[in-house]
Amino acid sequence: MTSFLDTIRSQIGLGFSGRLRDGTLRRFSNAASAGLDAKGDPNAPGSTDFTFEGFRDEFSAYAKATAGIPETDSKIVIIAASLATDPQDQDFLFIEGLWWRVRRVSTDPATAAWACQSYVVTEPV
């Protein structure tokens, strides 16, 4: 049986599909967590890209002042149904022509959208 929150997540995903900006989430793996190859050697570090739909927003002056959010940070909102993974702290996002590094991730009770507190960086390679 589908829960009410699952229905909300699905409906929000359908409602915004194709209407927001396209983005990319890039996640790097390090050799220690990337597993072992067929010979038992650590896999080389690498990255995986995931596409998403979302937009960039700003935190209010009140939120920045009370939560200690740096002036350089923006909020990248990702529609959860458009992303094949959950965003994590230290992921990289590309949206609206800029690369961002995720500082903190939060979501709503239905996990319909992710809010990623992020700051501008150069392209991660």
C-alpha cells in the first residue's frame, strides 16, 4: 500500500517534470570506499554523475543571520523524483552554469525535494 507521503513525492515529481532547470550531481568515490577490482586491488578513485531537475534559490537574510549561513551560500533545490540517488554533504552540483559544493542537505517530510546549502567552486575533476 502506498503511503500518503509517497503519493505527495510522486505528484510533486510529476508536476515539476520538465519545468525546471537541468542539473548534474557529481559524486566522487575514494579508493578506500570504492571496493576492490577482480585482482583484489583497490579500485581507482572516480566519479559518478547523476542528472536532476531543480533550481537555485537564496536563503532569507533572517535564515542566514539566525542559522549562521555564510553570505556566499545559496540553496539548490532538487526535485527528489528527478534524481537517482540522495544528495550528500560534499557532493558537487552543476546548475545554471555554475558548479556548487554541497555543505548541508535537508528535505521535507515527504522527501519530495532536497534543499542543498551550497557554495560556488571551480569544476571538480
